[in-house]
Amino acid sequence: MRANRLVSLVLLLRQRGRLSATTLARELDVSTRTVLRDMEALSAAGVPVYAERGRYGGFALLPGFQTQLTGLNHDEALALLVAGSRRGAQVFGLGSALASAMLKVVDALPESHRDTAAGVAERLLIDPETDLLSRRSVAEEVPDTIVAEVRRAVLAGHKLRIRYAAAGQTPKWRTVDPIGLVTVRDQGYLLATRSGADRTYRLSRVSAAEELPEPAQRADRVDLDRAWQERSVQFRTGGDQVTVVVRVDPARREDLVGTALAVRAEEVDADGRLRLEVTFQDERHAEWALWQLATNAEALAPQWLRTSLRNRAAAIATCYEASP
């Protein structure tokens, strides 16, 4: 860990010039005392770092000092910078490692291209926190210690013991054979098998994890994208699915179909509206989908869905009857 920090110190000074101990401590998430000790270590190792005192003082490198990080051309480094700007690194507990790696990538560029690469953050924005409607994407918080333990087991091919709380259930210890990690919309998932059966665990529901020394029972190679697609199909076709008959304005058909799992039947009514039989994941999913369409769609069956939508509409109407 300290070796990586020392490299990051050198790269920060090379790319940004003179920096105070306070600034370096903030960048590296350490104390100023740690920065001072690291500077002494760099000097002892022959790195030409020196200190300037005074109000605008700080630490700097002698002009012309070069590191030995080479081998990337401009486009290769730019591709890494763009890929590295995604928040998946945060989900998998690699945020600090990513920051250090990006410093090394920039430093590996020829001098003529360094300014261009350094401006990537100003010119290319990947997955901002909010969309055009100001809807915020909130990443799930998972302690780095837990993610690191899970990640080590996945990459080492060892069995993993996790304390996991399924939805609506109390946490339980489980021993699984990890296959891979997936991040989707800032949510992390562990793909694994348990007693030979496929299992998918949401990282935010793991409260403790322990890598075991025993080798995991899994194939040597895996197509993770295909595995995720298969798990997605299993999820969509499992659970407490419900079938709904609905009349919908043709202009809103795609909005309805886009939220449903499947369309079982479709026909055109005499008035031009479409009558569809569609399947949803569960009752909550069905109610949410129909509510989004307001009066552009009408649930004809089952009766519980009509009653639920009517009660929700009545509650909204009551809320706005009185003056504020």
C-alpha cells in the first residue's frame, strides 16, 4: 500500500507541480504527517524532491525528472481514461486504485499528448449522477472491506462465506462458489453457485464476507455476459408473476410493453384502442406500470388491480380537495 502511495506522490508532483503537504494529504486521503514521512522516504530513495517554505511553499520535484512509466500511446491511454471514469470501480471497491491508475496512465503519455488526456474529464462525461430530468442515480453503499473480500475470492477462485439478507428475511450465513461480479446502474451483484444451483446476490445485502481457502467448484472459463443474461431471464420468469388484461392508447403501446415481461395476446377494439394481455413480475410491478400511463390505459382484469388503482387515484384526489 505504501509503495503505491509513494508512486502516486511522485505522479501528482510531476503533473501538478508544487503542492503543499495539506493538498497532498487530501488527495491521498492520509494525514499530513504521513505525507512528510513519505517525502523523507522518497528523498532517501534518490527521488529529487525538495521543500520550499513560506506562504506559497510546498513540495516539488527537480525539473526534468522522469519516471519509467512508458508503453501506452495516446489513444490507448485515452480509452483507459474513458473506461476508468465509469463508476463501476466504486461499486467494486476500487475507487482509490482507479485514481492511482489514472495518474499513471496520464504520466505514461508523451509530453505532446498529456494536456489532451488531462482534459478528458472536462470534455467527456460518463454516467453523470443525474439525467436530463434531474433524476439522481444513487449508488449503493457497500463497505470496501466486504467488497475486497468478495473480489479476492472471485479472482482467486476460492469458496466464499457471506452473511446475506434476502429481501424481507433475516441475515444468514451461506457458503458459495463465486463466479463473477457484475455492476448494473451502480448496483453490484455477485454471481455464484450454491450446492450446484445458480444464485445471484446483491452486494448491498452482504453484511459480512470471508474468503475460504478451499477452491471453488466452478469452470475454468466463464462468459460472464452470457451468464448475466441467463440469470436475467431466470429472474424475469420466476417469482409471483401476474397476467393483466389492459386497454391502451396505441400511442402509448410501447410504454406499456417496455415495462412488461411478455405480451401474451393483442387485438384492436372497435374504438381503435388496443387490448393486450401482458405479464408483469408481480402485483407491485403491474400497479406501478399501469399508474404511469394514467388515463391512457385501463386495466380490465384482474379486479384487485382495478381496485388498487381506483383507491390510489381516490387518495390523490382527496389530498388535493382541501386548500393548502
